[in-house]
Amino acid sequence: MPERQRSFIETLADTGCVATAAQHVGMRPSSGYRLRHAPSDPAKDALHSLYG
């Protein structure tokens, strides 16, 4: 998993806020939401474990 995605997911887990996590890593919130609909990969699996 790329470091940027890892950092996004860690920040999201800490804050519970996609916008805050996205801002922390320099991406748009829509990119964070898009990860949930991406083909299966570690980032998507981590997001699903947090948000079902």
C-alpha cells in the first residue's frame, strides 16, 4: 500500500473524518471516498474494516 494511502487511513482511523484525513495527506476528500469503491486492495480492505 502506498505511504500516502497508509497515512490517510491511519489519520482517518484516528479522527473519523475523511476531510481531515484527506487534508492531512494533501488529497481531496472525494479521493478518500473513492477508495471505498475501488477494486479490492489493502487500502479498500482497511477502509471496510473501519466502516463496514
